[in-house]
Amino acid sequence: MADNNYDTIIIGGGAAGLYCAARLARWAYTGKRIMILESGPRVGRKLALTGSGRCNLTNTDIIPSKYNTDDPDKLVSCLFRYGSTETAAYYENVLGVVLEQKGSLVYPATYKSSTVVDALRFYLSENNIETELKERAAYIFRDNDTFDIETESGRTFHTKYVVIATGGITYPSTGSTGDAENLLEKLTGGSDFIPFKPALTSLSSDIPGIKALAGIRCRGEVRICDGNGDIRDKSEGEILFTKEGGISGICVMDVSDIAVKLIDAGDDNVKAIINLTGKSAGEIFQMIYIRRQMYANRTCEDALSGMLLRNITEFVMKSMDLKSDSITLRDLTDKQIAELSNLLCAFPIPVTGYGTLDKAQVSSGGFRLKKLNGNMQVSDIPGLYVIGEAVNCNGICGGYNLQWAWTSASLAAEGISQNV
Ligand SMILES: Cc1cc2nc3c(=O)[nH]c(=O)nc-3n(C[C@H](O)[C@H](O)[C@H](O)COP(=O)(O)OP(=O)(O)OC[C@H]3O[C@@H](n4cnc5c(N)ncnc54)[C@H](O)[C@@H]3O)c2cc1C
């Protein structure tokens, strides 16, 4: 066999590509030649960053409705076939990674993502999976039943099966530079590719005073409203005000996908309605009302300091044209207390932008799931598979995105080894 002839070439040595190769290892034993083509100097660079370096590799509560995709029904069947229980069993029993749960979040017991990257690396090298580093696939040509892959450096590799596992467009420093679109366009015509956009990202706003809140965290709810005032998504958790002027935190990232899409579609009246208190407006009204009796002569900022951060009081009262450091609680009318309570529990922040690609954790968009068969093979191109973030399927924070990488990779490996 000539040097550059393979049975399977996986383009991209990220989470999905590495896992797909691992699941093909038994097939490799039958004499098949498998190779990972990776553009970077090492594999698993993004995987190493996941979960703040701890790798939240799956979730015991993977719910299909927590994903955005063009084919929710297919997603249900994919997750049913290779779900989080199967992933955990494979990591523990085959790759030798002991797992630990924190609530529904699953991590390696070492709480180090390098444990996961190493387990995959070791397993692949023991099972004769080859790796070519610093080789960026530039073109894929189809020639009857085989594919030729040409790299930027001018090398050509031939293969029967090709798996596109090049990831999305975010954190481009890890090698995810959106190459799937170009690689697939030449083979499929491009119409089945939904352009990548950042998802799981922060939201920015130019509302006056927001930068003064930088670093403040509060627990509450965030709802994304479109220009018609309709709620398009909501989530609950810790909201963090960013130094760039905006909001972030897991619950904000979880709803950012829809905000990004609305803004990019030209909606210039997108709002994030945030609850700054984690309580209801009725509860807050009562708390302020009682304080007005107890601390009538204190300024609002001082009187409310036991229940609200001063910056928050100042920010919200400023939006009512009231000065929190000079006006006393006694000066507030019942109507103003009601308005203040409502704003504290549903403050409308105009969303004018979103975190750049180097800040977003995943991409939305990718090759349509509908155009892949149940084993992630492009429907009308036998031998061509797409997995991981390169597929139009992205989830919320909490292990959902890596689980999609493991699920889609397992399905492709199953398809290739059974030739389906
Ligand atoms: C900071 C951060 C934290 C995250 N934390 C979590 C978490 O805790 N849990 C979770 O579920 N998800 C998390 N994610 C998301 C998760 O990392 C991704 O969804 C996942 O890595 C996608 O896997 P992938 O293999 O499809 O793509 P990637 O991991 O992006 O891998 C793609 C690979 O392809 C290579 N490549 C690209 N183009 C080419 C080419 N033309 N030729 C050859 N090679 C190429 C790249 O160099 C890269 O190695 C996080 C993401 C980020 C950025």
C-alpha cells in the first residue's frame, strides 16, 4: 500500500475527531489504516480548555430540547443511541478515565481536561491510529468511491472514508477556523451549510452606566425579547456584568444564540430583560416598603444597602431619573417603589452586540443534520461524514456540546466500520 493511502482520514484532531478515531480502533485491528489530519501542532487544543480546564465532558441529564438544530427528531435518535451513559461507560471501561459527578455535570475525577486528552492520545497511539500534525486540509476531491485530500503544504492523501471534524469558528487560536464550510462546499454545493455564528457568548450593551457594574454578579433570570417584545428564550442562574459593558455568565451564554441571530438579522431592538435580585417584584416591593419605615431618612443607596449592591441601586434609579445617593427612602412614593421593584426584577438591557469569536464557547450553524443519515454520512455522498461542531447542532453549557461531539463521532465510527 502506498504511503498516502488510507481507509479513513479524520480531518481535525479535536474532541470529535479523536473520539471517532478511538471508536474505530477495533476496526483498525482488522488491518485498516486510519489517520487524523490536524492543522495544529498538537491534538485536542480546545478540549484542553473545556470546563475552565476541568472538562465537563457530559451531563447525566442530556435533553434534546437544550440543543439548536435543524433536525430535532434525528437528534433525539442520535442521543438515544449514544447518550451520556454510554459515553461514561466508554470513558471508564475503555479509556480508563475515572469520572465524577457534580450535580448532573460529569467531569474526570482529576478535574483536569488534560486527563481526557491524554487518555485519548494514549489509546490512539496504542491502537496504531496515525496522526499528521501541522497539515491543514485545503481541498477534498471525490473520485468515484474514494477521496483525495490536498493540504495547504501541497501533500495529497487518498482515502475511502473521510470524516470532517474541523469544529466551528470560535476560539480560532485552537485551530477551529470554520474550514468545514469551504471543504464541504466543493463537494456538496454549499446550500446545506448554515453559516457559523458565535453562540454561548456574552451580550454587550451601550446603556449608560453599565460599565460601572463591571465585575458584579447577581443571581436571577434573563429573558431575550425581540423587537416585537416577544420572549424568545430564557434562562436562570448567575449574571455577570462585563468590563466591556454587557452581561455574561452561564445563563446569559445559554440564551445568547437567539440574541446573536436576531441582531444579525437586523433586529435593532433586542433586549435582555434581567432579574437583578432573584426575587419577585412583590417580594422586593415589600422589602423596600419595610425599609422605608425603618430607615426613612437614609438615602436610597444606604437604606437599601443591606439588600442590594449600591451600584445596582444607583444604576436602576438612574434609569428612573432619580439620584440614589441624595434622595431618601421617605421621598419615594408608593408608585416609585413599585416601579423600582419592577425594574429590579425585570430590567430591560438593550443588546447592541455580542462577544467576539475568541470569546464564544461554541458556534451555531454548520452542515445541516437533516442532510446526514443516522450515521452522520452526507446523504448522497457515500463515504463522506461530518461530526462535532461542524454539524448544525449546538447545545447549552453543561457538557451538552462535548456530548454531541462524542455522540456524532460514535455514530460515524459505527457507520464506517459497518460500512453504512
Ligand atoms: C473555553 C471553552 C470551554 C468549553 N467548555 C466546554 C465544556 O466544559 N463542556 C462542553 O460540553 N463543551 C465545552 N466547550 C465546547 C467544546 O469544546 C466544543 O463543542 C468541542 O470541542 C467541539 O469539538 P470538535 O471536535 O467538533 O471541534 P474542535 O474541538 O474545535 O476541534 C476541531 C479540530 O480540527 C482542527 N482543524 C480545523 N480545520 C482543519 C483543517 N482544515 N485541517 C486539519 N485540521 C483542522 C482544529 O485544529 C481542531 O483541532 C467549550 C469551548 C470553549 C471554547
